[in-house]
Amino acid sequence: MSGLNIRDAALQDIPAVVALLADDEKGRVRETTEGALHPGYIEAFAAIASDPNQRLLVAEQDGAIVGTFILSFLPGLSFRGAWRGQIEAVRIASHLRGRGLGREMIEWAVERCRERGCRIVQLMTHRDRDRAHAFYEGLGFEPTHVGMKLHLGG
């Protein structure tokens, strides 16, 4: 047992969450960790926290935040009106990767999706993250679709 405690993030957790998001090659260029916390992070946290279909989660071990992810519940018409769980922004502190913490977080998220009555759990991962692809496939996820994005600036 890892002693991992997964809980909803609180406002005071946002600097640690942002640090985790920045703790890899892609995040280093997208996130701002120097100086005061960018107000966009606080605004995003407030929007997530006020939406009953969104959860920003943190994983703690020995009192330290070591992981994070967002779990969203999405209604849909496909599959006879099935709800979907969507997992995003999954991060484990780089010095703890490969120890099963990510598996524990994803299994926890899948169970929350079952509890909410979701029929599908989906996630996206960058096409260059080969290790992440293997990790998710090992958990039973299948690469069934091609994701696309249109960046609108900002």
C-alpha cells in the first residue's frame, strides 16, 4: 500500500499543482511557476470548484502533494445518453514516477466514474508520450480515436 490519499484540491494546493504540471518537458514551456501565482490559475480553480461535474484532485503521500489530475463528468447523447468520465492533466512528481502511484490514481478515478454511472472513461495524452501510452494501455485503455486541438492563443 502506497499510503496515497486522493482528495479534492483546495485553493492553497494550487501552487503545488502548478509545480506538478510544470514538472516535465511539455509543462516547463506551458506553465508559469516563477513569482506570484498567475491569476489564471485561481480563476480556473474557481470555475472547476463551482462545477459539480468537474473535480481537480490531488494525491498526497506523507503530507506532501505528489500527484494531480482533473476528473470531469460529461453528458452525451451517444451510447443511448451515456455519461463519460474524462481524466486530464495527470501528473506524478518526477522523482516518484514508476512506483505505482499513477496506477492508483487512475484506478481511483475509474471507480469514481463507475459510481457516477459513466459508461465510458476517456483520456488524452500527447502523441509524443510513448511511456504514458504504454501505461494507459496497461490499464486497459485503448487508442480508439485521434484527438485534435485548435489553439486560440492567449
